[in-house]
Amino acid sequence: MNTVRLKLDETLRDGRWHERGLTIGERHLSIMLRQVQAGCWQAFVNACPHQGRRMDFAQDQFLVSPNGSLVCPAHGAEFRPDDGFCVTGPCRGASLQILHIEENPHDQSLILSGPPLTSPQG
Ligand code: FES
């Protein structure tokens, strides 16, 4: 399983969802991430399981419902923020691809891992 490091800039610490691009081998992957509380992060691949569309509707902008669900800007599907499970919409029962994410306090980086980050070469 590959791990990818992402520089932790302070703009990521505001508790909102952010988009960042990762390069894995020759592949580019858009992810969304947020800081839930100090030292605790969540991250998903930035692609709706219905049609694979991005979840951000503008640069670094995501729709969030009043109850905190992530909302697909194309079709209104709602996803639980804790595990990415779709509770309503055309992809109900499917999930966003979750990434494991940890903060490394020693070098101000985030370390991401999970099957979506595996490069074709392994
Ligand atoms: S692309 Fe988001 S619900 Fe279809």
C-alpha cells in the first residue's frame, strides 16, 4: 500500500473541506480533506461514486448540508462525513473512497494511505 505525503499548510486547519492534488507515479488524483479537531483528519478521493464527478463545485469549495453531510453538486447526493457513505441520492448505498490520513507533527505533513493511492506498478 502506497503512502503519500502532503505539506500541511495552515489554511487546511479551518475545519472546512479542502481539495488538494496528489501525484502517484504518473497519475494525478484529486482528494478532499478536512481537519476534524487537533490531530484528527478525514480524507476521501474527490470523486462521486455515481458518475465520478468531482465533489467541489469551485476551487476548494464543497457543498455541506446543515447536518454536515457532503453534497454532490451535480445531483444532490448526500454523504456522511465520517465514512463517506451515501445516505440519499442516485448513489445511495455507495461510498466515497476513504483514505487513511495522519498528521506528522514533526515535519508539518499529512501522511495519506489506502488502496486508491496504489500506483499501477504497486
Ligand atoms: S455524480 Fe454525484 S450523485 Fe451523481
